[in-house]
Amino acid sequence: MPTPMFEQLESRIVLSAFITGATLAFVGPPAIAQPAARAASQSSTRPATTHPSATLPAATQRAEPMLRAVDLSGVKSFVYQLQNIDLNAIAKTKFDLAVIDYSEDGSDEQRFSAKQIRHVREGAGGGDRKTVLAYMSIGEAEDYRWYWKKEWDAKNDGKPDRAAPKWLGPVDPDWPGNYKVKYWDPAWQGIVKQYLDRVIDAGFDGVYLDIIDAYEFWGPGGASGLGRKTAEAEMVDFVKSIAAYARETKGVKHFLVFVQNAEELASHKDYLDTVSGIGKEDTWYDGNTANKPADIADTLANLDLFKKSGKLVLTIDYVTRTRTINDFYAKSTAKGYIPYASTRDLDRLTINKGHEPK
């Protein structure tokens, strides 16, 4: 067991990869500041409005539709990065799966092209072939996306103005610029389908849906005070409708749909049958602090339902010390899950020493 003084020295060294321009984070002393952690019961990742560097040439052509199913049985590693994305650097790695934003800076003008995503999928530059998923928030609206209008919160006080659509709720206090949405509203669901069109046109293998746990905010006992009894069922139906839109309406039969958190929804068989996999944050640790054993046990029981149904289980813990990183990887791997540790801001390509993808 490391001493407290030693633990203070543990963290990660950030090495700049001069050739690719990427920032690779490797575990090792000395320490740097840990980003502020969010409550483990809430989704904790968002792409920010920074301007990352995607170094591949842009192209406008649409991708060919996926004609064959993606085999997830060989996925043994994954990378999750939403900011400062360098597609060349990701393509060159040996990770089997990548979760990234659909755009260079979150805007529609800088969205990635089919050519760029194909480059990542094919592992150009010496990397391994990858499955590529696009991050999408479906339980909150983001004020840097193509659909946002400034008049919705002209005062920038986190409260929707009179010009805002009826489905827009208050700002998420933990993530300024992210607003709660009444996701069951047909108008919001229509926006999500337009978003999905862009993802499909770019040739992503699927989506990685976040803020699934928004139903807790609107449901009985939730912070909204609305007490909507149908909130949980409506989120299940929303995810199912997203899958149906991609697979049936758009004709991308093997389109992958991953969900993040809200693992308790495994109790809905139709939901479990629909999704391709789940990503779970903060399973064993909240930052570098261990979670309560009872909470861990509840989470694992639900994640095991996904695994027993043949779904891929990805785990993301935001641990930054050598000891906690090693413990996290060991526990996740022992359960048959796929682990990835990085900073909570997901703003770098992290390759943890001793846990490099092979």
C-alpha cells in the first residue's frame, strides 16, 4: 500500500507526440491537478467548446451504408476522447474501438467527413482496424451544437427565455451550456434524428448515447419536481426509436447503439435486446476515491445483465494514480468488461502504462 506522500506524487506524465501533434497521457509521477469529479450517479462527460485539431483533410461525400454486421467479439480495448481530437493519432493506435465526437469542435461546420472516419476505421498509419462510435447527448441540449439558437437563453442565465422551445429545461448546474430537455417531446426527438442523419452520413459504425439517466431528473422524486411517472418508460422508448430509425428507416441494418450509464434499465428486456452495449462511468472509483461496496455490487449486478445478454460492457473510471489505475483495470478485466482510464474531461488520448492496447 503506497504511503499518502507517495500517492501525492503519483499521477501521469503528459508527453507531446511531436509527430502527430497529439497529447498522449502516460501514467507515472509526478502529479498534476485532478479535474473536479462529478457525482457518480450522474453522467459525467461532455465534449466542450474548445477547438481541437483534426489533421485529416475534409471531404463531403457520404459513406457507403454498412452491409455487414460489426463483430464486437474481438473488442479487447477502447479509447474515449471528446476534446482535442487528433484523428491521425487515434487511427495509428491499436485500440479496437473508439468513441469520439462527430465534429472537430462540436459544430456542424467542422463535422468529420466519411473519408476521415474511414481513415480511423481502417487504422491508417499502422494502427489496427477499429469500430468507431459517435458520442451523442440525447438527454440534454448543448449550446454549441448546430441546432442551438441564442435566443433560447439570450441572458445566458441558465433559464430558458420566452423564445425557447417548450421542451427546453434549465441548465445543468454541473455542466454550463448543457440544458435539460423533455426528451419525450416529438420536436426534440426530431432534432436527434437530424443529428443521427449526420452521424450516419459520416460513416460511423454507431452511436454512443449519453444522458440516458435524464429520466431520473424528470421522474418521481427527481430534481425537476415534475414527477413524471412515465419518464423511465419514455427513455426506453426513445432509445428504441433511435435504433429503429437508423436500422429500419435509414436502412443501416447493423448500426450499433451503445448507451452510457443508467445500467438499471437492463430490467427492460426490450431495451436490453435493442442496445449493442453499454458504457459505465465511475464503477469502482469516483476520481481516485473508492466507491461504497454496496454501490459497486448494485452496479455490477446490472452490468452483468448486459454481459449475459451478449452485450459489450465498457467501463470508464477517471482514476489518475498508478495504484488505482492498476486496480481498476484488474477488476474490470476480471469481470469480462473492457476498461479505459483517463481524465474526466476526456481531452487527451490516454495510453496507460502497463495497459497498452495490443
